[in-house]
Amino acid sequence: MMVKILATADWQLDMRAHKLNKRAKDMLYDARLRALDCLLKLGREHEVNAILAAGDLFEVANPRKSLISDVARILHDNNTVDVHIIPGNHDLCGHGSVWSQPELTSISHLHIYDKYDEIDLGDFVLHPLPVHHKHELEPYDGLLRDVNGDDRIHVVMAHAHDVSYMDFSTSSHEVEAKLPIDTSNVKQKGYDLCILGHWHSWTEVQDNALYPGTHEQTKFGERDAGYVALVEIEKGQLPSFTKLKTGQLIWKKEQFGVEGYTEDMLIARVDAIREDGCDFLHLTLTGEADLMFLTDTIPRFDVAAQPRFGFLEIDVSGIQQTIDIAAMQEKSSLPPMLNSVQEDILSEIASTTDESKLTHLQAELVEFWRCLRDSGLMEEVN
């Protein structure tokens, strides 16, 4: 008999995203809930036998009450498929935790497992491996009995770091939460499928073991995020994994050189990125640019570009500053005192061979010109 499962993990609801501004945080809050609604509707659309959610569904064990209510409403609106969950290292079970709140515990089609157990669901046997403590070091695969010879479909659900795929001692991901599992051992013990949480990117670690990743991207640079897995499996056959899109926001990292660019050209470039689909943008600018470009064109471009995206951060640290001292001295028509300040800085730049001092002087000159711009004197320098 064919069994269909929708596999997900790491919703990270109530994530605070400290680097984002308020507008972006509000967008992210709404997007994560819309992605959850999309996920549950996909379960109904594909007529799955069950939805498995492998931990870290909330960013913290005690999220804000309004969020718990929002999640409960979405679950009530999508009540045709049973949802089976385990806590992860972020949303541990316990007295007063999110998983003990009546808004969730009263939902009849939501099943929360805080113990290692075997759950016969009729279509398959579920082996939930919930996280009890984020510093757990004993391999979870050691908790599983050998099921070779059992003609039922056996499915493991764990929130763990697969040591058969990557050495967690060299990983930078949540270094305090080791949570080891060896999925090659899980397979050898006869298990048909292993659904994992903890890593946010879609990753097939064995031909029968999968991290479906987060249902909605959490940060820049996260690859293959914003999906849920449709798993189809028959006893004695390898499962098939199909990616289904749930992500609502598009995060992009873009980079280009600014040589020869004007303000209008910069704006046209980000307009093209926006039209191609982008909600949150991290933009890195590189190349060489003069002082006017850095102190006037870039700030104006930044202000013009911000409303085009839910969130935009611009990194100009890769731009090398060029200073034409002679040209600046020739066209300068500043008041005598200000002109004397500029002359002193330019003279030091022209005479120094110390790289660290040169960097400091260039930064000083940039700040000087920014003050001119902010005080309305920039036109006199053009």
C-alpha cells in the first residue's frame, strides 16, 4: 500500500530577526503564518495520510500569546489531516511551554510527542524522537530497536544532526546543540524513512532520509529553503521526495561593481532585481569610486532604493575609494576655514606612505564631505 506523508520542520515561528527593521519583521511574521497555512492546505490537496513536523516549530519555548492564537486558528481552519509533531531544541516541552498551552493541546488532530515511543498509526508506525535537552550527546539512533523483518512501514522523526552526513564538531550551526543521529544506522536497522529537523535547507542525507528544511526562509544565504516534502513510500521500496513550495518571501544576495555608474543607473539595477522577484535584498557594491560617489550618490541611492523592498541592506565596504587630490584642490570653493581643513587632510594624504594612516585620513575626508552635504554646502564643492 502506498503511504503519502507531508514532511516539514523548523517553522521557527516567533523568530525575532534582530537585523531586520520593524516593517520587515512584520512582513516575516505574516509570511511564516501564510506559509504554514499553505503547508496545511497542501496536505489536504495531496490527500496525505499524515503531516510530520520534526521540531523547532517555534523559535522559543514561550512565544507570545497572540502568535499561539494565530497558529491555533490556522490549525483549526485546516483540520482534515492529522499533524504529528516533536519538540526541537528551541521549543522544548515542559510545564508552561508552548506545547502545554490549551490553545494547542485542545486541537484533536494535533498530536504532540514528548517521549520516545512507537505509535501505530495504521498506515505506518511512527517513531518520534523528541529533544529533551538541547545538550543531548547520546546518538538518537541508539534508541531505536531493529525492525528488520517487520512488514509494516516504519518512519523515524527526529530533530537532530546527522553525523553520517557531516561532522558536527566542525559545524557552525548551533554549536551548543549537538543532538547526534546516524541515519546510516537507522537504515541498517530496517527503517523505511527518516524525517529530520534542525537544518533549514532541503538536504537528502540518505536515499531514505531527508531534512525538508524550513517552510519559510529565515535569513540571507539560506539555500533551498521554503519547501515542504511530499513523501510517497511503499514497503520494500525507496521513498520518493517531491519539493512543494511554501515560502512566501524571496530573499536575495546580489553583488556588482559600480565603476561608471550614476545614481539613475544604480536605481535601474535594483529595479530590475525587484521586478525579477525580491522582497529582502542584501546588496554588495564593489569596485572603485571617488569621494563624491561615496558621500552623495550612494546615500541618495540608498534613500531612493529603500521603499522598493521590504528590507534592503547595502554593503559598500568592498568599494575602493579613489581621490584625485589635484582636481579637488582646483575645484574647491569652500569658505576659507573649511577650505583650510580640506587642504590639511589632502596634504597629509598626498605625503603619507603609512597604509593605516592613509585609511584613517580617507575616512576622515569622507566624513568631512558628508558634513558638507548635510549642511547644504555640497553644491559649493561641485
